[in-house]
Amino acid sequence: MSTDDRPSYETQHHPLSWLALRADQRRAAGLRRTLVPRAADSALIDLAGNDYLGLTRHPEVVAATIEAVRRWGTGSTGSRLVTGTTELHAELEAELAAHAGTEAALVFSSGYLANLGVITALAGRGDLIVSDSLNHASLIDAARLSRARIAITPHSDVDAVAAALAGRAEERALVVVESLFSVDGDTAPLRELHEACRAHGAVLVVDEAHGFGVAGPEGRGAVFEAGLAGEPDVVVAATLSKALASQGGAVLGSAELIAHLVDAARSMIFDTGLAPAAAGAALAALRVIRRDPGLPETVRKRSWEIYELALELGLQVTAPSGAVTSIIMGAPEAAVAARDFCLERGLHVGCFRPPSVPDGKSRLRVTARADLSDFEAEQIRSVLSDLAAIPTQV
Ligand code: PMP
């Protein structure tokens, strides 16, 4: 057999040949994912991204980002503990803490890493983590990485949380929730959860990825709105990538907590610090929000308009607490078809399928923006009306 006649290594059984089979299974189930390039000058109305306040192209945010690169260079050059902390990081941390009503803050290079860092620094083997069944993947991964025992409680079920805490053998416990849940857009019962934590000596960790900059007065977050900002047993995690128009994450809490994270949060210690450009962008966006506190209210209003419209059209829709509304389509294929239908008519909406959502709950995820114009709102009305009129939906 000549060299050319031999079956190529790709067609033989090799250690990664199972990938092709897995891809076929995903394709057959309508669950293959794709990376969709976004055109810079797209005429699409973006209801899929997380630029809730429309600040990613705000002139002040853009100028601050460019200035940060000029002054500090393109990369942060090292860990936060070595060369990766600039004065922009320090200012951002001080202003984030001031806005959220906490003593201190620590910036990470993503929200995902902030969650990994804070949860693994606060819980370990021999501890308990009580985790809401709809928590984001980063919180699930953080809990697993911590090696604590994990009790998953039904979504927003305070009695189940209290029972898990009361029945524990472990001394230390964390209760982990999102403030505004990323998929259905509903708010966690933060006050009741905090009472349960107090009664049973647990810490409440709240991921405000979708709440910070959107919920509460002046976008100070759902924890602030619930009157829990600054409580010593409440820890807030946030992302800089949504309302704050940048990249990165943060943990907010007492000065003692933040000092502990500097000593112990491995996803900060062993990671290169957030790029100065991203810190500069988030700082500028935060200053815009603090100067124009009407922005968070505007996005909530826009989101509510989309919800009411979908309801009026007979679509199955979730009520938004912040920027996110979900239109439930059922089967993954129906959600993909509806997403493509919207796309062809100029609306870019998100499409969530299992495992991001439970089976039978595939959906369009529609995120409002504070900078949507009335003209765009009219286009949204027209496309959703057409979608509701076709038989493939629901
Ligand atoms: N938590 C929640 C609830 C999220 O939705 C996300 C991201 N979508 C993250 C954490 C991760 O944040 P980042 O994108 O900054 O890594």
C-alpha cells in the first residue's frame, strides 16, 4: 500500500474521534452551537447583547478607553499582585464600592473569574453551599471547584434554603443566588434569603451580573434596593461586561473580605490583571451612570414595553425585573426558527436552548437597551407581531 492509499489519521479511530460522533448527536438534537461574527456597522437592532445602557459606544467611555491605552499600554502586563494594578483599577474599585454601598471592591478580569474567586475563597471541603437551581454556570462551576458539599434548592424557594441550612452538619455555609436571574429575568427574594441566612449563620452571596447598573435607585443594584448593602454577611459579585459596557468582574463587600480575597482568590492571584483599557471603560461608564441616574430606569421601562407587547400578542413571556425578557418557544428548533425569522427582519435576539435552559423551555431572550429609539421600538413591535402571527411559535 502506498503512502497515499493509507486511510488518513483523521478517518481512523484516534483518541479524539468521539468528537465527530458527539457533533452528530448535537446536530440531530438541534443543539449545535455556532460562533456568529458581528458586523461592526450592522443595521440590525441589537436585542441579544448585554449592553443594557447602550454605553459601549458612548463618546466619554470610548475616549476614556483610548486614553487608558495611551497611558498604560494595551495589556496590564501581570497579576494584580505584581504589575497589573494601575490607578484606574484602584479608582474603579473605590467608585464601584461607593456606588454599591459597600466598604470595598476587588476587580477581576471577568465576572466568571470573580465568581470562581470569591466562592472558592469563602468555602472549601467541610463547608456547605446552598445553590439556586437556576444559578449561572459560573456559580455552579465555582461551587464544584470549592469542594464544599452542594445543596441545590428549587428556584427562589426560601423555605428550602432555610431547611438546607437548618439540617446541615457543616459549621460554615454560603447561600448563592443571582439577584436578577439571567434567563427568566426575575428577582431573587433577597430580604427573605438574608433573614434565613441570619437565622442559620450563613453568608449570602449575590451575583449582580444583571442587576448592577440596572436595578435599584440609580442602578445601585438589587442588593442595595433590598436594604442589604454593607451588611457584613452579604457578598456581592458583579460583571463589568453588561451595564458597565466593558469586560471584567468585581466582588464587593467589607474591607476584611476584600483583603481576604487578595490573599486567597486564586482566579485573581494567578490571572493577569484586567487590561487598563477595560478598567478605564468601566470607570467612565460608571461615571456616566452616576451623572445620569435615569439610564437604569429607562432600560427597565423599555424592557417592560417589550414584555407588554409580547403579552398582548399572545406570546408566552416572562416578566422582566431588569433588562431581560424571555419569549418561551418550547422545542429548540422552534426557538432557532424564531431567532432566524427575527434576524431576517432586522432584529437580533438571543436564542437559549438546553443545557442553558430546561428541556421544553427553549426561548428567545430579548434584552432591552436604554438607548433604543422610538423608531426602533416601532420596528420591534412590527417584527414581534409578524412572529406571533406565524404558526411555528409556541
Ligand atoms: N454571572 C452571570 C449571572 C452571568 O450572566 C454572567 C455572564 N453572562 C457571568 C456571571 C459571567 O460574567 P462575565 O461575562 O463577565 O465573565
